[in-house]
Amino acid sequence: PGVPRGRGCAGSREVVPTCERYAVRRLPFGRLADGDVAFFERLMPGRVITGEEEVKPFNVDWLKSVRGCSQLVLKPQTTAEVSQVLRYCHERNLAVNPQGGNTGLVGGSVPVFDEIILSTALMNQIISFDKVSGILVCQAGCVLERLNEYLEEQGFIMPLDLGAKGSCHIGGNVATNAGGLRLLRYGSLRGTVLGLEVVLADGSALDCLTSLRKDNTGYDLKQLFIGSEGTLGVITAVSILCPQKPKAVNLAFLGCQSFAKVLETFTTCRAMLGEILSAYEFMDEKCMELVERHLKLSSPVTDSPFYVLIETSGSNSTHDEEKLNNFLEQAMASGLVTDGTVATDDKKIKVLWGLRERITEALTHEGYVYKYDISLPVGKLYDLVTDMRARLGQSAKNVVGYGHLGDGNLHLNITAESYSHSLLDAIEPFVYEWTARCNGSISAEHGLGFKKKQFIQYSKPREAVALMQQFKAMLDPKGILNPYKTLPSAP
């Protein structure tokens, strides 16, 4: 219960006989045999998981919305072991599901049928860090929060920050091109990742783990794998450019009476804060209500239809506080903001960030959650929420909107007591058609995974999808890497 139809297990049935959007047929991959398990146990003694209960957590996604039926989890520690695993699976035509922290939200990190799960959990070593250049080289299984803690001791930080930072792996972040809370300041992973080590479907290792800021020799191959969601190769190590840790961080949590005021506040703060602006997040009052009710958190600002969280990061606290105070005075005097609070110490800053970062967690207490991660022109960002509320009426429990307004990323979430096929029909493809009409993207940062792959045409032309399918066929001719994900089946 609560798991949408459209996922199935080999052995019990070959086809999932349900709605067209999730119907999927098991491809003719090999079947796992005792000899296969024996090979992997010789290769990785003590790091092969086969028990049904032990494998179960790896089969279910974080949202508990989709599940697979893998019978085997492998935990390599080195690139050489990943290479041997994939070489063997390629020869035996065994499908493989690469998995990091399993924090994905579109069904891309768990099997659909009986694919072997290749977990990077034990590939968690920091290889090197250069204090002069700020370049970190590490294995793909390093947890994002642990990396940030390590870097802070050196006076640096990771260029990305996510609500799932305590669980997600940097390899998975790169494979999904995760965006998050620092993108406004430091840009996307496509700019901060300098190099990758990747194992291809046939087991061959591609070493593009450069630590150079500038390398203009031929095609930039790493970009193929950033955002490919494990369908073209398994990322085993990452070289990433890390900014210095800001010496002064300030956070303002403000209330606005309308979304138009949220937009005008953003325009004003971008003009007045300039180079020290590092985050501009927004959430509606329903998000705040859910966070307070389910997580027992308390908002310092009340009775506002919208809330914004503005972070500044710089090197001079006096300078930054003066700029922030000038902005706040302007915002209050002009009626853009009705109430607010400012935090400068780490403890209060974390508390205020928690109100934004834990919205996803609060939503899971509401029943089943339909999640949409959309990029739109900033001026139209909240119109989709308003239109969706009007469309669904009482058939949905909640329709809420929040996200990274600074880079035009809306997180639209719709909750219901349980999964409903009729409610999903009312949401999809309407949400994607609406987005396409505004020249937006149906996935701003979460990827396509299993749930969205059949809607890619709303964001990419037919010719682009065909070219992607050609890349897939060239790098993974047997289609064993994360099958049924990201791309619609080639003709």
C-alpha cells in the first residue's frame, strides 16, 4: 500500500499490467544464478548481501513510493572491483542498478525488476585536497555532509548543499546533477566538477580525474556523465572545485504578503546585496504549517502567505551586516516585507534553515506525495501552484509550493491520503503541458529517473532525445546500466 502500481518483479510477472505511464516489460537480461553469487563472494568476501530482509532497504526508495526486487547487493571498495563487477555482468548480460545514498525522488536509485544493486557506500575515501587551489578529489561514496565537515576544518566548503546531505553521496549528486541551496552563489555541478573517474558498462575504466581548472583538449567527456543518472557509466571518483568557507554568514527569514512581493524583494536584495547574496529561498504558508505541525518546529515569523530565506556569505562581517541591514530597512519601509528575523550565529542559522530544508520530510507525514521539480521563468513560478489548486480542488489534501527562487526552481508537491490513479491523471500530463507552454523544464534538479522518463519530450526536442539514445547505445550497447530509467526506449 502506498507504492504506485507500475513496478514489478521478475519471476512473479514479466509485465506490470497497469496504467500506461508506469507499464514496463522486463528486458531480456540474464537471470542471477548461484554461480554468479559465488563469483562476487570471491571477489568481495563479506561485502555481498543476499538475504531478503537485508536487501529490502536497498529495494525501496526514500519516499517509499517505488520498489524493486533485487536479490543481490554488492559493496565494492575500489574502482578495480567496480570494473570487475561490470565486466562480469556485461559478459553475463546481467542488469545493474548503481546506487549511492538512495535519496533520489524520481525512482532512479532503486531497481525496477531484479537488477543487481551496486552500492557505493564503502567507496568513501578522500583521495586528496589541495589547500591552494581548493580542489578536492574523493571516491563517489563519500557522504556530502562528511565532505563539508572535512573541508570546513581546512577553511573551505562544498559548492553544493542539499536537504539530504546527511545521506546522499557525492557520486549520486554528480550523476543526477543535483542543484540545491548553494547553486545561486556557486553555480551547478557542471561548472564545479573538474574531473571524473567512471567505469563503463563493459568494465573499462575511464580516467578523466583531472584537477585542472582549464583543460581545452577535445570533448569534455565528463559532461556526458554529469546528470546521466547512472545510465552511461558508474562514477567512482570525483574532482571538484571547493570555495573558501565564508567568514561571515547572515540569514534573514522574512514574511511577505504576496508572491509579487516575494519577486520584488528578490529584485531589491539582488541589487543591494550583490556579491554576498548566496541563497534566496521561498515557501508558502502551507509548507510552514506542515513543518510546524508534523516536525514541531516553530517559525519566528507568523501569519504570512509567503516566507523568504535570504543568506549572505562574505569575508567581512561588518561590511555584510551593514549591507543586509540597509536592504532590510528598505524592504520594510517600502512594504515588501511585513516581519522578519536575522541570524548571525551558527545555531540560529541552522534552526532557520531547518524550516526550509525539512519541508520534504514534513510532507511525508501527509500520506502519499506527488512531487514535481520544475524550472520556470521566475515571474511565473507560483502561477503553477495556483492553477493546480484550482484544478484539483478537494481531490487533493494539499497543494504546496516552495523552492530555489533565485534560480527559478519550483518544488510543487501534492499530497493525498493514499495513491490515486484518478488524481495522478488529473495532475499528469497537465503539469508538464503547463510547464512546456512556459518554456520551462519538467526537471530542474531531481532528474527523470523512472517516474519522468516518458515525459522528456516536454523539455527536449525529438532530435535531442534521439541523440541521447545513440550515446546510450554506444556506451552501453547491452543496456545493462540502470535500465528503464531516464530515457524512453529507443525505437
